[in-house]
Amino acid sequence: MAVVPALVIYISLPAARSSGMSVWLEPVLVLLSCTFSVFAIWITTRELSSVALRQDGAFNLLRPDVQTSAQKDQPGPDERRAYIVRLMHGSTTRRDQDQDAPISFDDALRRAVRRIMSAWEHSSPETATDSDILELFLFCRVMTTDAPEAGRLMQLFLKPELVLDMREHLLKVRLTHEMFERQRTQYEAARAVWQMRSDRAYKLKDSLERLAVPDPDLWHHIVTTHEPRFKDQRDAAFWCLMQSSCDQATIAAFFMRVVEDQLLVRALRVGDTDCSDAIREIAQRWNGGYYTNSEFDLKMDNLAHVYQSGLADELSAAQRLFRQDPVDLPLRVFRDYMGRPPRDRSNWSLSRGTMMTPPREEDYVVMQSSAA
């Protein structure tokens, strides 16, 4: 199938990351994937255009025997035509006009529909017949609706396997564009905090709360590098660990520190119940499935069982020596996590509570080019 090259690159990306892929290679692979993405739209719509010729030389998307029944439970002809008109005449957003932005889902869908219309020799949806508009509308519905509904509608098409290929491809386009948008928004939020800085010291937690969007890479940096002896840094680390977008690998790295530094027992020795309460809360949230984000790479180097045993000993000692209520042992937190390395946030000074140098776009936005 035409989408195979793009999908192979896309699927192989996590494996390449986990095998120690060079930092410069990741955007190259993503760029190649985007290039194949645009090519896949072109080649798949070309294949669709050859499925069944009508007497007028055009082709059908739908099976001839379902032309009437396909209208069931769908909007009327005027509404269908209005939808296609809006899609084809829709304007791009500011981000989509950015030459660095990958193609958006709407633009990719618009390209696919435009190619089908071109094969039908329609210059605009206004000149298309009601029958053609129905086929285009159902094609778009398959691309945009949920999986069960898409699966049902695909059976109306002459070549459902090609329509499925296109749907899977457009889903990848959507995810790629959303990732770009998220990265760019994180960069802009960091830049806004940088522009508001002054020479005074900040509480790190206050600076984090000023960020307009979540930044799990920054949270990972703080959790893994903070000094627990300093209350401001520790409070900021616990704040990061309480966020639902905190990466699972960050939680695992934190519990590794609990074992290595005996954080729980040391805190209780000085009467620091805030620390023990936070550890208890994080463990409960982990076991309750609170943390669903899993993007980062973290290897245990075959020491998962050592950390698991060490954490059990630490929790048991806290209960035995200080008569603490038992802390739940986080289940399967110590394991290998497959993903990308956390991105650099070393421009943040944990002691000063803010950035010491401006954020660099390349530390936030991986894709800087697009084949669009």
C-alpha cells in the first residue's frame, strides 16, 4: 500500500529512539515521515480514482447498490453541500501558514477531497452533483468520525481498504500536527515567563505555576535534579509530581531517588510529615492509574527488582520506626520505559527559581520543517 513507507518510518521512530538514536536524527525521520505523508495522500487518492468508472468517465467512491441507502441517517443534500463548501473554502490558521508547521488535518483532508474533485473535473463543490457531494461527504465522515461509525460507513465504499489506509494516514497527520502545536505552545509559554523575569529570586513553584501550559520535560528535570534539603526545590518537585501530565518515567525516577537517598526515612527523622504525605499521595495516584502520559525513555539496567525490594524496605522501615500509616507500594513502577529522551531544560536554575538564559526553540520544537 502507498502508506506503508510513511507508516514504517513512523512506527520505527520509538524503536530508533530507544536504541540511542542521535538527537539530530529524530527530526530527519519525522521530516521523512511527513514527506511520505503528503505523497501517501496523493497516491491513495489516485488509487481511489481508479476503482470504478461511470458512464461519464468519472469514478465512484461508493458501491452502486448503496447510493440510495447511504443517505440514511445523514444530513440532507443542502447541509452536505454546505459542509463540503466550508471545507474547501476554509482558511488556514496562523500556525498552518507558518512554513515550519507540518500539514494540518484539515489541509490534508482538503487536499484529498480536491484531488477527487479534480478527477471528477469539478473546479469547485458548487459545480458537483448531489450524488458526488454525497460521496465526498461520506468520505469526509469516515475520516473524521469515531472508529465504530467509520467502520460501518467504510462498508459502503467500493474499496474500503483504501479508505481505511487514508483514515489511518490522516490520523497520523493529526497527531503529528498536534504534537507540533503542543511543542510550540510550550516554547511560547516559556518565552513569556522569560520576558517577565527580573533580577530577584523566585520561588520555583511560583514560576512553574506561571507557565501557561504543562511542560513534562521541565518537570522531569526538576524531579531528577532537585536538592531535597531545600524546601523550595522539594515543594516544586512535589508539585510537578502531582500533575496528571507528569510522565510515568518521571514518577519511576522519583521512586528510584526515594530508594537511593532514603528520602522517606530521612524526612521522618526530622519530623517532615509533608514529605511522607506527598510520597503516600504519589503512590496512591500511581496505583489508581492517575499518570497516563508515557513519552520518556528510562532504563533500569536490570535493576528493577533491586529498586522494588529497596522501596519495600524503605516503606516498611518508615512504618516500623516511626509508627507511620502504611504507604502503598507502587505496583510495576520499576521497569524499562520506551520513548524519547527528556528534552533539555538546564537553562532553569532551581536555586534561583527561574530561567537564567532564554529558552531555545530547538529544545522545544522537534519538527522545524514540513513537506507541506
